[in-house]
Amino acid sequence: TTVGYGDIVPVGENARLVDALAITPIRLFVWLMFLGTAYEFFWQRIVEEHRMKKLQQQLTGHIIVCGYGYSGSSAARLLAASEADPRVVVVIDLEADRLEEAAEHGLIGLRGDCTRDDTLKQAGITTARAILFCIRRDEIAALGTLTARNLNPDIRILATVNDQENVQLLRRAGAQEVIAPSRLAGHLMADAVSSRY
């Protein structure tokens, strides 16, 4: 890359021919690749920000699902199926592959932490109808519930808990409905003894 700058100067005719036919086109190709990549990254970022702002302005009365694991994905798909438009459901998760799966089902995905104000604001927490916390860790669900309640006092909050002791904690944090899957499974199994599930 320093050919022609004075340190390395092609002296002979063959060296100048190689410089003209090989080194210079390679140098131009590298610069074009660099500029093309920088332009594509910059352009893609601008387009994505514009698209996100437009989408955020359209979001109203939507449902936010935090965590796209097994229970979160099941809830999101059922909600999307019950609504006329699957884009009424906004999924927040930290893992990109889960968000790609959500996008394949027509849902809006947002990569981020559901306990942070800026992430919930990007998801349109102020105009959302409800928020579901389908997270494996109860302390994250409790912190997310407090954050959501602080940003939108009127939103309906639903959360799942793994430990039965945390049901009251999440209710005090502001969740209207707290579901303990283990307890629900026990009720279903007890009910299935005398009837078909």
C-alpha cells in the first residue's frame, strides 16, 4: 500500500507495469470497499432509525412481551393470532436469534433490557395497553414491573414467577396478574384426574 509514496518506488519498466496494472487497481478496490462498507453502514443506520421512529409513532394500544422464551413466544403468538395485525405485539429480548424468530412470525422485535427506561420507551410503554413479563428470573420481572409502572401508571401488567413466594412481591411492585406456572400445572393435573384436559 505504500508503493508510490517515496519509500518504495518502482524503478524498472516491469515494476512500473506491475504497479500500474496490479497495485493501483488493488489500492482503488480496497478504498472502494472501505467507502462502500462505511456508506452502507451509515445509510443502513439512518434508514433503520427512520423506520423505528415511524413505527414508534404508529404504536398505540399494543402489547409488549418481555422475554421470548417458551412461555413468551406462546403468549406472543396467541396474542398476535387473536388480533387483526400481528404487529400489535412488540417483543423485547436480549438474544438476537429469538428476535429473528419473532420477526419470522410477523412480530416487532426490540433488542434490549426490559428493566431499562429507554428500552421500554422505545417499545412505546406510554401508549401500550399491556405488558407481559415472561422472564425466568423473578427479580428481573419485579424490577421490570416497577419500571413499567413508573413509566405508565395505567398499563396492565402481567408476570410469571418461578417461586411461589414472589407472587406477593410482584403484586406489590404493581402487577395486576401474577401467574405461577408450577401452581397452574398442579391445578391442571388435579383437574385432569376427573376430566380430560
